[in-house]
Amino acid sequence: MFEKLKDLSVKPWSCEFEVVHEDWLFKLLHFKGERKHRIPLLLVYAFINRPYILDLHEEVSVVRKLIAEGIDVWMIDWGYPKRADKFMKISDYVDYIDFCVDKIRRETKVDAITLHGYCLGSTLAVIYSALFPEKIKNLVIQTPPINFNTENALALWAKHLDPKKISRAMGNVSGEMLNISFLLVDPIRLVLGKYQGLLENAEDDRFLKEFFYMDFWIFDSPAIPGSVFEEFIERWYQKNELIENKYEINGKKVDLQNITMPVLALYAEKDHITPPNSVIPFFEKIPSKDKKAMSVDKGHIGLTVSKSSHAKLWKEAIKWIVERSD
């Protein structure tokens, strides 16, 4: 195995892009490709982990598949918060989404775009779409936490936290702490099972490639600004304000009744982070007349990087996006 590791190099981001705007931590990326459809797509990733999971390598790249179908793909990179960024707020993230949406609308000469959120980026995408529905042509939400009143281990853990004590002690919540928290949700499978699988497949080149690309991504973990951590634990997990239609940004109500645009919800049946009932109540509640839910028998990350998901779910999901992009 060790001889094989010498030749293995992990280089995420399989598609070319340029950084078209940078504002402190935040960046707007524009992927290179031929635009065949009028409506561009903006990917909004979570503020946990890194967005290249959507372009991990050429065999399981959602970005590559979108570009291949002629979609004009943009992405927000939230960067690596430092100690000085402790007092950033969720409203700062929403404000930057608005800046990016307006920039893309101007540059591509469209009135509205497709907004595609991933995990907590889906939460941000829903908030933005409810605040500015006139700017969103289509909404795609992937492994989306919208209803936080679930019984999975992560939600139960979050409901019993005092986030203010954590942010006071740590400033920002470190990537290391977040990784430990996620691993403790299912330590037997996510720790023992994972490395047992590595030993059992040590001579399988394909397995090693997948394993180390994923491991590289998992441990490339930015911190969460302390104030952001406080807000999303208290107001999302503990009070469940978003699905209850009680959440506000800068004094403006986030009204889910404004979600009337076409909506595609992608979720994983075995998701231990955002289980199906984190999205189904939202899906049933919104008034959109053009909405579709698709699922796979995978976990939170498997929906994005498993080859079976790419062969089935992503083929249909991208077809849905393309059909609404002209």
C-alpha cells in the first residue's frame, strides 16, 4: 500500500475557473465552458468544509456535468475565516449572495438565475430566494436542512448546546471541533469502518483514489465565525425559525410563501446529517406549482460523489435544470 501512496496525488478542482470577484474572505468563481443556455447557475456551498466536493475529481464532478450540458456555472467560495472574523453574521453571507446574483444578472443579461444550494448553502439559498424571489428563476436544494426539528444524533446534539459558551471560549468554532462532532454521530462506521475498509482495499487503485480524495476534503475544514455558529445553532436548530416562518434577516421576514419559482429538492435516504424529514416538510409547505423531489439510497456525501448517484440522480437532476434554463 505504501508504494502506491507515493504515486497518489490529490488535486481537487477538476474544472478550470477564474476568480471574478473577491471581498475579504468571500470569492465568486466562474467556471470556463461554452454557454448553451440562457439562464446561468450559481452554486452556494455551506460555510462548513470546502465547495470543491462538487468538483472533487473528473469522474464525480457535478460541476463538470453541468458545464458539459452547456450551463454557465458560477460558485461562491466562503474562504477560511480567521479570528478577526468572529463577529461576521449570517446576514453577511446573504448580502454577498445578493451581490453575486446581481453581478451575474448584469454580466449575463438575464433578469433571474438558477440558485443551487448545498447543505447549509441550501438553507442560505432558501433564505435568499424567499427575500428576493424576483431574482431567482429556479431553486435547486441539495441535502438541504430546512426543518431542523429532526431526531438524528447531530440535531439532538445541537439542541443541547450552549453555542455562546463555545464561541466565548474558542472565538471561531474550529474545523477540528466540527470534524470530531460529525465523526461522533456514528463513530463505528465513520472511524473504525472507514479505516478497516482502507486496509481491506489497500491494493485497489480506484478505492485508494476515492478514499484519499474524500479524506483530503473531510479534513480541509474552515472554522465557522463565532457569531454565525451562535445564530444557526440557536435560531435554526433550537428554535427552528425558518420552517416556522419566524426567521428574519436585517429586520426583513423570510417568508416561505414567496417560494413560488420551480424547485428541485435532492436528498439522501441514509443522510445522518440532514435526513429526509429535514426537507420534506418544507417541500410540502411551499406554494411552488413546479416542484420535484429526488432521492438516492445513499448518505449525505454519497449523493454528491457516488458513481451510482451520478449515473441516476444527477443525470435526471441536470436534465431538470437544463429544461428550465432557456
